[in-house]
Amino acid sequence: MLDRFFKSPDPFRPSPARLVFTYLVLGFWTFVVLFPLYWLFITAFKTPVDVFTGPKYIPWVDFQPEMFAWNDMIVDTGITFITRPYSNTVVVGLVSSLLAIIIGTGAAYALARFDYRPKLAIIGMFVLALVLSVILVGAGLPWYLGVGIAMAIFFAVAYTVGRRFKGHMGNNDITFWLISQRMLPTIIVIIPIYVLFQQLSLLDTRQGLIIAYMTVSLPLVIWFMGDYIRNIPLELEESAFIDGASRYLVLWRIILPLCVPGLIATFLIVLVFNWNEYIMALFLTRAEAQTMPLLVAAQNATRGPQWWNISLLVLLMIAPLIILALVLERYIARGLLIGAVKG
Amino acid sequence: MIEPTSQPQSLPLSGVSPDEYANLSLWGRFNHWLEKRSALVLIMPAILLVLFLSLFPLVISLFLSFSRFQFVSGGFSIRFVGLANYNKLLFGSEQRRLLGDFGTASPPGFVLGVVFLLVMIVMLVQYVRSKRFSWVGLFFRLIAILFAMALAVLCIVTLGEDGIPGALVVTLIFVFAGVALQYGIGLGLALLVTQNIRGKRFFRIVFLLPMMITPVGIGFLFRMLTNTIVGPFAPLWQAAGLADFSFVETATGARIAVIIAETWQWTPFMFIILLAALESTSHEIVEAARVDGAGKWAMFRSIILPQIAPVSFTLILIRTIEAFKIIDLPNILTYGGPGTATESVTLYAYNQWRALDLGLSAAIAYLLLIVVTFVAMVYVRIIRRRVVVD
């Protein structure tokens, strides 16, 4: 009798004892995941009294759910208080992710199908030119003059002396260089970008944020899509070329349709990062282009721990992503696995 | 800068003869150029973006880290000060905040340090006696060992008696504890879900959710949950006699809260990809091993683990790199406090930036970059050769 509990009659199904254990653990983790979300949800419908008189767990039993926070945040404070950062988050998140996918997939395709041989000497010269421009600007020249002079010298030297050097790098080096940008701590690049955007009047604009987010998303896109594209057999394209299709038509009509799971998964991941991004927005925006994470983060400073209001803001902010995840769940694992499996 | 050497042979438009080309409209010529240069057109946007918004700022940051930045009337001034910022961080007045207060190593810490050193020496000896030996390789390995020992000693000394860990050590703890927990839990859950059970899809979807939530929101969420008076677990705390205790007001409690929140958020990432990897492992081998009477542990150790090792390698690398940048979670959950107990390196750099000390901020960021690069390179060097079979 006891034996039947520990041994499974069907070799492809776990034994009853194992099944009990499995469901206990999975049930526990389901609780760990869902309880904080449940607490967030009900707190958004609590009044201050309900929050501060000790924990209240079940609506209509422990407390009477009310639209207090909704009223406070949306009606009393004025609708633009939420709509402006919200629309910023939506626009910046979607546009930057989309652009990153377009540019990144193009680069990933190019790196999978063409051979590049950038010369070491020219790369070295370019870095030196960058250093020179920084020194020139540091010495007091206006930035456009400094950069202009350095770039002019670079092109002059690269096209005369540069051609003589033989040492070069390959596709793997370019890919590694692009992907390794993800390793840079955001804080290291954000201070100069702040100054740069100030000069270009991009501070506190959606365009500025979009450009910045797009750049930090590119390495991920190139990483994930690169392996995806490399798995697509060349023959598919070759027959199209023989029929007279152009490079871009092949990319659009043959490669992209085969990449759809990868594209969706990558888009979702990049979107999550850009939607929730905090530190770059913290540096680059003030009021006009403020995004939701900043609005949420600012609540504690401006209003104290008004948890009902904060819960409501967080709830509104995560709702679209959660719905998107529920709809696209099938694609995420499959798409990412093929991209990331080869590393 | 980048010249493609091989062009595909069968490009239709590049086969245009000079006569035909002369007859093309401006639009046609543009199309012709676009097609002939497609290798450059496709890759240049990415290269230029990364060049101007990653490489260029990197150079400027390096310059800033060697200088003193001050706001003066009508603008700012930048004065070159050499290594003064780094000196201040590693040996001077900022040492306490970045590295911490040195105490004396506790006995277990001391043992750990000796074991660590022995492992390094064994690996070095193995290398010297192997066929891959070269003097350059030995040189780089010696530098790596010195650096690793420095980090290890720093952790042991600041975590020992009378020691207070600084931002660097705190970040290392967040990264290693967080990533280890995320991988362990993620793998465990994935192994359970791959069994032939009902409700697979439900668990997959539910376990994915925390990843979608903004770290700022998670910070507030865990502030509510860890509150011992009005939080949902208040009755539990009161029963345990801890009603006056607040997680975010003791150093260890605050660090644990940050690690738990980080784990809660990022376990889904590990879980969902490990699950897909497990489901794509070859069933024939597993069944064959089962028929041969392999035990559960032996099966996991020698059949399943090797198959998911390459994915695990990449996953841990991605998460480690991302985890080093942690700022939003501690900033919201604990404000880096109590004191500076949960101040990560990035948060420290941000606080210095807010104090308008841009030079010091850039120097902190550069030190972080050095540590991240070092950890990632050592990890790739040591692990990749063993798990990724090319």
C-alpha cells in the first residue's frame, strides 16, 4: 500500500509522493509571487485609516474597498499629473524598443552574413582622435570646433597613412565590442551624455530619452537576434537573390518572418527594461519628459508614505506589461532560448 | 572604417553596366548605391550610436575622473588633478565609504581566505604544468590572482569583527548572493515544472510576472511587506516579539531585504529560460539512462546538467553583469541606509554626482567598470572552457 504511494505505476508520470511534494513547492512559490501583487492591488483600494490601523487582508470582510486613492490621484491632483508621465513612458518605451529592434536586427543580420575587416590601426586612430577632441574641448575650445578638428585630422590620417597597415579584426570582435557595451555601468556614460544632451538641447525631451534607451538596448538585440539569424540556412536567401530580390527585400520578406518568435521575445525584454528604466531618466529628465518610475519614486519625498496612492501608481504602471506578458508568454522562452543558448 | 571584403555574387542591382547606370534616375542611383553598400548601411547605425553614446562618453568620463569639476559663477571649471580622485577613494577620505572599515578577519573568514588562496595556487600550478603554458598567460594570471585576492581579503576583513563593509563589498554581496539564489531557485522550480504534471502553463505564466514589475515599484512593495506594524506579516512579527523591529533600520536586515526583493524580481528570468532549456533536452538519452537504472541524482548530474550548462553559463553572465548596476531597488527600499549599509556602488556614484562632485563620481564609476570587467572576464575564462563544448 505504502509502496504505491512512492512508486509510480506509469514510468512517465511522477509518483504520488513526488506529486504532493511538487505541488507543495510550486504552490508555495505561487503564493510568494502572487501575495505581494495581491497586497499591492488591495492597498490601492484602501483608505488611509485602513492602512494605518494594522493589516487588513480581505476586502468587504476586513475593510470596505473605496476609490479613495483613485479620487485623490486622478481627480483632486489633476489628470495631467498621471497622464503626462504615463504617456511619456508609453511613447519612450515603445518607440525606443522598436527602433532598437530595427537597427539591432539590421546589424545582427549584417554581422551574420557579411565579413567585415576593420583595420586595427584605424580603430586606434579613431580612439586617439576622440581623446584629442576631449583634450581640445578641455583646453577651452567650443565642443563643435574640438570635435570637428579631431575628426578632420582622423579622416586625413586614416585615408593616407591608415591604408598601409595590415592588422585587422573580424566579425567576432565587432560583435563582442557591441555586446560588451552592456557591461558598462550606466552611471559611467550618463554624466557625459548629460553634458552632451545639454549642448544639443535634448535634456528633458522624449527624443533624448528615446536615443539613450535605444543605445543601451542595442547590445541585447544584437546578442539575441545574432544567434537567431545564424541558425537560418543561407540557401533560403540565395534562391531569392537569383530571382533578383534586393538585400533589403530578402531581409524583410525571408529573414524577418522566420525570426518572429525571437523578435517578439527580444522586443518584450527590451520593452520591460525601457519601460522600467530609472537611472537614465533620473539624470536626463526634469518635468516635461518625466517617466512613471520617477513619478513613483518621487512620491515618498513629496507626500510621505501614502501607500494607497503609491500602490495605485505602481498598479497603473505595471498593468500593461503584465497583460502583454500574459498574451505573449508562449514566445518568450522559445525566442530567448534560441538566441541565448549559444552565448 | 569598416570595409566589407566579400560581396555576394548575385546582387541584381550591382550588376548594372555603366551605360545602364548613366540612364538611371536620381532615385535609381540612390537605390543602386543602397544595394551596393548594404553591408555598411545595415551596420553603421548601430556602430555610430554605440560610438557616440557609449565610447565617446567613456573617454570623457575617463578625463573627468582625472579632474576636479566645479561650478563657478557663469559656468563651470575643470581642473586636471591626476590620480587625486582615485587616491581619495582607495586610500583617502572616501575609503570608508567605498571599501569600508577594516576589522580583523573572523576565524571562518580566515579559513575561507586560506582555502581561496590554495585554490588559486593549485589552478596556477595546473596551468604552469599544462600544454597551454606561456609567459604572457602566466603574467596575466598572476595579475588576476592578485586582484582576486585583494577583493577576497577586502570582503573578509570588512565583514570580520569591527569591520564595516563599504559600497564595493555591499555590491559584491548583492551580486553573488542574489545571482546564486536566483539561479538555485529558478533551476529548482524549472526542474519541478518540467515533470509530467497538470497546470504547467499556469505556473509558467504566474512565475513570469515579477520580472515585468519596475524595480522602483518592487522597492515600495517590499517596504510595505517588511513593515512590522501595518504590513501583512505584522501578526507574525508580534508573535515573535519583534514588533518594534524594522527590517530597513538594521544593516543586516536591510541588506537581506534588498537581496530578497532582487531575488523575487529576477528568479523568473532564470526560471523561464532554464525551463525552455530543460524541455528541449534530448528525451532519448534521459529514457535510455532510466532504463539502465540511473538514479535521480546521477541522471541530473551527468545527463541533464551538461545539456543545460551552456544556457546556465550565459544566464549567470547576463544576470551578474546587470546585477552590478543595481541602484533603484536599494534607493527606494532603504535609501541606501541605514547610514550607507545598503549603498551600492552605482548609488554611491549617483550621490556624489548629486553633491556636484562629478570628478569623484566618474572615478567611482570607473572603479566599478574595472571590477565588473574583471569578474566577467575571469568568469568567462574559467567557466566557459569547462561547460561549453564547441
